[in-house]
Amino acid sequence: MEMDLAFFALAVPAVMIAGISKGGFGSGAAFVATPILALKLEPEQALGLMLPLLMLIDVANLKPYWRKWDWPNSRALMWGALIGVIVAVVFYQITSADVLRVLIGSISVLFVIYQLAKTRLKSDRHVPFRPKVGVFTGAVAGFTSFVSHAGGPPVAMHLLSQKIDKTTYQATTVLVFWVINIFKAVPYAFLGIFTAETLYANLLLAPVAVAAAFVGVWAHRIVPEWLFFGITYALLLGAGGKLLLDGLT
């Protein structure tokens, strides 16, 4: 892995996007950092480089959102994520995630279209919390997060459909992805996804990750709720579209 000017030209913006998204906008665009890095690195290197930085961002975000999460949703999502990570470990080297990317990307785009249509119709209907749906969503998020750090869209769809307030939504995603990333770290180490080079790059990029996380927290506090969810839907649309494109190509 050559850490030249081209590497940092891609890595710095990628880590900033991930930090700001995770810090203030529910991780909706954080996974985009991995395909950006994959333009320069092998996919396994991109995954191994990003996970420690994502974990660092998680730690930076925990204090501002401590105990502001929705615990029933968090618990269901985390139990499901454990199942999803285990499945991903088993099939990591023998199966493709492209079909799942197409499925999740399609659902993400359709969800945003549905939300926009519902807003135009001025409907106040929302989906109540259902533990089994939360576990299933967590399993999908755990799997997609393991193979491409793309767990944000399914979790966003699950939480936003319940019309929870922006701080509860953000705090829940912070807690859930902190735990999911811990689940992923051990198998990443055993599968050789972490290397000495990626860990050295982590040291160089760590200040960017932490600074971006705090920028995200600041943006979350000053952005109005209607604008926050508008940005979140836009990020979800972009993330879903990118997943769909990746899966098809």
C-alpha cells in the first residue's frame, strides 16, 4: 500500500465524510469512504484501513449522545447484528455481496421515495417498533457492515420509519454501530484484513477522523430537525444509489 499524494487526496476527504456523517447524521454516508478508498487500494485494504478509524469516531461520539438512545431499538439491532456478522465471517471468502447490495440499495431508494410521497400527502402514520423487524434489520446491517461498512441504510430505514426525534435517532445509531464495529474487529484481525500498513495509515489519519466527528456533532446541534431529516434522506438516497450501482457493476 503506497501512501503517496494520491492516497491522501482520497483518504482525507473519505475519512472526513465518514466522521461528519457518523458524528451528526446517523452514519448515512459513512460507508462511502470505503469505495472511495477502493479507488486506490485493494478492497480488503480499504476495509482494514477504515474500521479502526470508524471505531475511533464511535468513541468520540459516545459522550455527546450518552444514554440518549432508544434502548429497545438498540438492543434488537445489536442482537441481530451479531448474527449478521457471524454469517458474514462464514461466507466472507466464498460469496459475493453484490445481490445484497442491489437489494439494500433498491429498498433505500424506494424508502426515500415513499417518505417524500408521504410528506406530500401530509400523512402522520408511522410504523411502531417491532422487535423481530429490529433483529432482522440488525442482521442485514451486521452483514453489510462487515463486507463493505455499509450498515447505515437498513438501520436508517428501520429507525426513520418510526418517526423518532433526531437526537434519539443519532444516539441510537452511534451506540449500535459502536457495538457492530467491535463485533467486526476480532474476525477482521483473524482474517488478516488488518495489516501493519493499514494500522500505520490509521495513526496518520486519526486526527482527521476525530476532528470530523466533532464537526458532525456541532452540525447536529445547530441544524433544525426538518433540515436534519432532509439531509438524512438525501444521504440515504445517495448511499442506496451507490450500493445499487456497486452491485450492478
